[in-house]
Amino acid sequence: MRNKRFMYGKVILATSMIWFMFDVLLLLYYTDDGNRGSITQEHTQSRRVDLKGPGEMGQPVIIPPEEEELKKEMFKINQFNLLASNKISVNRTLPDVRIDGCKKKIYPPSQKLPTTSIIIVFHNEAWSTLIRNIHSIINRSPREILEEIILVDDASERDFLGKQLDDYVRGLSVRVRVVRMAERSGIVGARLRGAAISTGEVLTFLDAHCECTKGWLEPLIARIAEDRTRVVSPVIDSISDETFEYNSVPELGCGGFNWRLNFRWYPMSKREKKRRKGDATIPINTPTMAGGLFSIHKEYFYRIGTYDEGMDIWGGENLEMSFRIWMCGGTLEIVPCSHVGHVFRGKSPYTFPGGVATVVHNNNRRLAEVWMDEYKSFYYKTVPNARNAEYGDIEDRKQLREKLQCNSFRWYLENIFPDSQFLLDNYFRFCEVRNMETKQCLDNMGQKEKSKAALSRCHGQGGHQIYAWSKLNELKHDDLCLDASAPSGFKDVEQSRCNSHGGTQEWRYNEELKSIMHVVSGLCLDKADADSTTPTLHQCDNRLSQKWELVEISMF
Ligand code: UD2
Ligand code: MN
């Protein structure tokens, strides 16, 4: 016990030392005028910026070996390479990643477009990422459109986000207001606070660790100027959490969601490709949005029911708004001519009061109960634990749905997201897949893509043991398909993202022999070898370990 406390004390000491060093570094860094250049437009500022400086033009920052330890320590603070971020100018240059068609597009003059308030909420964000975000907005947004930037501090516990931040933003050429939540409220509460005090006609939300590229704002605002029921997102490019390299997404996808109600990117549907007639500058209708970066007309934001205030901390609000927009008459688009970078991280750096699962289940249950009609049971079957989550009162949200006379979830799936994991039309059956010799079941084990398929004791609770036979003859758990390929000699059965192309993801069930054949290799699914939990593929010979019982599961 004493040992533990001692360790704890050491960790605190080490952390505060890092903070201290970090503050000193920051002070040194930000008093250097060369990097400050806070109020200048990009073209004037570029004269002062050393184009070979770390991270310029979105280049990766390489940490020398002698700083590796420091890098590792600092990584823990925000779950990204803070040391790399701190080395990059707050005014760094970025490549213009737009396609030619976008560079040539002509938008209405800025004076004719509505103004926007940019709202950034944060909890314990790093200084360098937040400040670089602000400068990227100021440097690359037409002044006529940019009404103000609103920073909502969601009860951060960092000194530098106090007076130091207030003082810093006072010196900027655009109005930047900082408001602070008295208590931690989470994304929804903080964004609502920002919206409430905003004065622009359009609200533009950004995560705190974004960087906006040239021409990002006009295409978003112009779409809303034409029709205020459009809710628009930029293309979200990646800023590496390791090197802070700026990388444009290679292929534009659409937002979707899986059985567990996680937001996911999927390839654009054939239907959408056809609708856009090969013009890569045309906005993409997307079933859902990632949630962090979007613009919405303020009047429409309130008319359509803002956010569900019963959602805490993180999660769920992005799908909630996506379903609501589509089901209640709006449209949700990704505008390919607008590019904003975001630091995607492997895990969350901050606390989830009450625990991650409790928070996320609470939010997702609200989402499911209010918007998903009979399809909510899909979620409960896949995440049985969610059934126990308390989710509070949802009467107001149900009334909102009533008042806005929104369409059903089935309508949404059929018309807006026909490729969805939820549409029964896309499947033959849902089942537990039981090996007749070992009596074990196929089990996803909560693993992500590029993992090996697994077998474990059948529990009959659904969850990770639910498998679906799709009409494309895939054998899948959620959006992961059983897959076997030549490089492994068709030995390993992997779980990869379903690609809808059949090929190595195509399987056949023989009702009589009860065998599951991998079509490309002609091999049969077999029990795991001794000392392993991974199913294998063998020459089909009808032995008992190659027989599988499909035990029907009802998803409703
Ligand atoms: C994504 C979205 C995020 C939000 C989330 C689901 C993108 C790029 N990001 O997750 O905006 O929709 O999915 O909820 O689409 N924050 C607070 N208070 C909190 C927790 C977070 O202010 O209690 C801030 C946080 O500092 C950040 C923003 O909210 O600026 C989003 O949080 P995140 O970056 O951890 O979320 P992310 O990108 O994993
Ligand atoms: Mn984020």
C-alpha cells in the first residue's frame, strides 16, 4: 500500500516536473517573435517563416534519439506526440491539398456569405495544438466570414489554459472569446454553451487539435448560404499523432456506423458515385458525420433540436445529430473542396467520470431509444451489457421527434444508408457458428480488423458470437469479414474489413455436410489446432471438426 502511494507520489512529481519544463519551453517558444506572427495573413507571414522549420508544409517532425524518452513521457499527456507539436510553429505552412477543380471554383464574394462563429471546446488540450488551430483559422479564413472564435474550456485542469490563454488571445486580430464551464460537462454541454453566446449566423464546430488548410471555409459556408438545412463537414485529413505530418485522406469515404454504434468510415456507395457523375468537387451525401468538424446554420441548429443534453462527456452525439438531420428533413454532406486536418489518437487522454463504458452506454442507449425504433435491439444483442445502463429521461427528445414529424429509422436505412450493417435485406441469417466436435463458437473477441478469427466456449448471449451470412456470401461479425488469403497459404483465418467484392471473403455453407467452404481456396473451415484458439483451413474431408452448426439468432 505504502509502496503504491509512493509510486503514485513519484508519478505526480514526475508529471509536475514535466509540466514545469513544458511551461518554460512554452514561454521560450512563444516569446520568440519569429514563431508568433499571430495576426498576419498567410502571405505576409510566410515571408517570416522558415520554410525548412520543423513541420513546415505539413512535413513530419523527427524526434532525435536523445529525446526519445522525453517524447514518450510527453506523449502520455495528450496521447499524441506533444514534443513534436511543440517544435512546430504555431503558424506553420500546410500544403494546398485541394484538387484542381476545387482551386478553380468560384464562390459568392465573402461579403455576401453569412458570417460564422467558430466554436472549439476542449478539456485539458495542449497549448501548441490549440494555438496552432486558432492561427490556422485566422490565417486561412476570409475576415468577412469569420465573425469570432469561441473557446469553451470544459473545466480543464491546466494552468496555462487560464490567464495565459486569456492574455494570448487578446493580442489576436480576430475576436476570440474564452468561456469556462464551472464543471466538466462533456462535448454536448460545452458546445451548447458556445452556441448560446455566439453572434455569427452559422456555427462551425472544430475539435481543439485541428489545422485548417487554404480555402477551407468558403465552400462550407456557401453550401449553407444556398440552403440552410444542409449540415456540412470538411474532408477530415489526418495529422499524425506520432509526427504531426499532414496527410490528405487518399480516398473520400462516407460516414457510417457499426452494430456497436461506433462511428466508422466506409467506401462511398455506388449510388452516391453515380449521383456525383464523376465530378470530384460535388459534395457527398453521407449517412453520418464524424462529429467534430462541421458547420450548421444557427437558426437550423435550434430548429432541429441542437443536441441531446442527456449525453455526457464523449460519444453518441455525432450519430444522434446525423440520424436526426436525415430523419427530420435535412441533409448531411462532406464538402470535398474543404480540407481540415485533425489529430486522430489511439486512445483518449482524459478521464471519463463514471467510467468509459458507463458514459458511452448511457449516450448510445439514448441514441438507440429515441431514434432507432425496432433496430435498437441490434445494438442490445451485440452489446448485451448496455442493457443495464441507466440512461435517464428521454421524453423531451421523443417529443422533439414527434414535433418535427421525423421519418422512421427504417426509412433512414433504406433511403440514406442502404449499404448499412443494419438492413436485414442484406443478410440471409444471423447465427452462432458452433463447431460440432469441440462445441466451441466463432468469436470476434472484441478484436478489430486485421486480427485473427477466434473460437471460444459458446455462451448463447449473442455479443461477440453473433455472425451473419450476408447476401454477398460473407461470414461476418459486424463490419468484419472472415477472410483467408494466399500469402498465409490460406492457413490463417483473419477478420478484415468487408469489401463487398467477394473474393477471399466469400464462404459457402453446405446444409447437408454442415461444412463451411472458403470459395477461393476450396478449403474447409476447421477447428483450431492444438494450443491455439484460431480456426484453420484444411482440405475438405468431412471430418467432425469441419462440421458447423448454425444456431439461429433473432436480432429483433
Ligand atoms: C470524435 C469527434 C468528436 C466527437 C466524438 C464523439 C472528430 C474528428 N472528432 O472523437 O468531435 O464527435 O467523436 O463524441 O470527428 N472534450 C471536452 N470535454 C470532454 C471531452 C472532450 O471539451 O469531456 C473536447 C476535446 O478536448 C476535443 C473535443 O471535445 O476538443 C472532441 O474530443 P476528442 O478529440 O477526444 O474526440 P475524438 O476526436 O476522439
Ligand atoms: Mn479529436
